[in-house]
Amino acid sequence: MTSGTLLAVPKSKLEWQKADGISLYEVQLRNKVSMETKTFKTSDDHVWVELLFGFYEMKIIAYDDKGRLISQSDWIPLSVMKTYQPEINSMKMDKANRTTIELTGDNYFDQTTVSIAKESVPVQLQIMKGEYPKKVYLTASLEKNSKYSMSISNPGGYEAARILHVFNDDYIMLFRNEYEYKRYFSPFFVEFSPAFQQLKNSYWNDTFKSGVSNFGLFAGYHIVSWFGVTAGLDYYLYSNRHTVENEITMLHHFLIPNAGIFLCFKHKDFIPYIDASIGYSFSFLSLTTNVSDLTRDSSDLFYKYGGGLKIFVWRQLYVDPAFHYSEIRLKREILPSFNYSLGLGWYF
């Protein structure tokens, strides 16, 4: 037997290699602080004992079938310690020496093991030293612009796993799972966005709310992580009842194909962004009065700009509270409006 670390469990297993001609083992276990000694006898190659946290030493005495002493070991040091789930916060590569990596987290021990693999192929690594329990330094050769899987294990079956990506500038980003990794690197998304609009009506120079009968459906593509383009289709319905001598009801429908650009900060859990788009509106106006009805078709320029915050809620699914200002130009008239929307989208 050699010195070792036992697990902080209700019972710990003390095990040795069984030899021929031995019929009885006597195990003496001594607390190194209190010097209290317990004795166990067995014919097996192990005993189960209840141990609290602390430092111990043990001796094994072997007897044959006639009760004669055959051999005995020296006092063997043992320690019982409590282990925890390892935590992983960040990884940082040494710019001067790319094979040196600093792993920062918590609950690291001498017995902590680290494994890294690329496409299930293990990477050769070695733990150089540790500033326990917060840091571990290891040597490993990691390729740029590559994806790896990493596992950190502590005694007692405690294990934490991460996916890591090494960028071209040697920056290492950690991800909790495949979904988090995929939504960060997925360039394409689609979104459906119902909107509540507050319209400045140029026909009567008043402001009114047109309700939630407005929505947009669009797709976007990240050319790089922070910049991309969109293409979409917006539908607006403006309706109002107004009294000027006679009752007037107005319904104004707009179908607006548009294209735009956006700037964003892409994070694993959220994406704040600003965007702008321009398009062409196709409209149908229905104006009903007590005297006569009026219908008119028209088309003209449209643009909008604003921003929002995409928040991932499940896998690649996100919600997008956003605010935009838009203008529809109708010949000599301009319909400005403020749009409050809550979109639902998915990254592919």
C-alpha cells in the first residue's frame, strides 16, 4: 500500500493486494491527532471504515491459517478530505508561450484532473502547478480557430465539462453546452415580431395608437459576429375614428418589403443591437364617411431605425424586445410612427 487520499463519504474503502498463504489480515487505523487506534480483521483484500475528515495512518498485519504472523507493513499515512464540484470560470493562453494555459475557477486540488479533446481525439497535456483552489496551470498545444471539449474531475465523481473555442488571436472562450456554442457561432436567424405602434397621423395632425395589428417577418445574416444584413416584410394597419362634423373611419394597410443592416455585440446569452432598414411600401387606404367612401392605392419610400436586445431563453430560441422609429412617405404626406415590438426568433 501507498499513501493516498480517501473520499469524504460515510464509509471509505481501504484496499490492498492480497497475497498467497494469507488467511487473516489485521488492519490497525490510528488518528494522527488524537492517537486513537481502531482494529479491523478480515480475510478479504479490503475493509470498509467510517472516517471523518482528518489525517490518519494505518498498518496491515498478515497471518497464515495457523495464526502465525507472516508480515506487517510500516505505518502508512492517509488523509480524508472533502471534495467539491469543480467550477470553471475562464481560460487564458500565455501570449509569450502558447503552450502555457491558465485555468481559473474554484475547488481545485492536487487530485484534480483535466482532459481536453478535439473531435474525440485527446490532446496531450500536463498540469504544471496550481494556486489551489482557484487556479491550475497546464501545458497543452491548442490550434487557432478550433473547437475543443474539456472535462475537469475531482475525487468522488465530481465533474464539470465545457466546450472551448480558440480564436485566431489566441483568445479562449468557454461554453457550457453545444446549444450555447451553436447560437454564438450560428450566422443565420429568422424572427417574427408583433409590434405596438404609436402613429403621428399627418392627415389630422394628431397622435393615436393603432394597436398590435402590425408585425414583421425577417431574416438576418451575420457577415461577421458584430455586423450583418437583414431582409424582411413588414405589415402595418393604421385605423382611426375621427369626428369633424361627420364621423370618419380610416383603414390604411401597408405591405413593406425592406432590407437593412445591423451592428451588434454577440454574447452567449444575449445580443444587444442597433439596426436600420429601407424599403418600399405598397398601401391601400379605405376612408369611410357618412357622405361617401374613398379608396386609394399608393406606393412610396419607407425607412426605419432603432435597436433591441435579443435574450436567449431556450437553446437557440430568443425573445427580442425592441424599439424603432419609422416613416412612410406617401407623395407629399409623411406617416411617422414609434414601434414597440416583442419578437421571437431562432438562430440556425
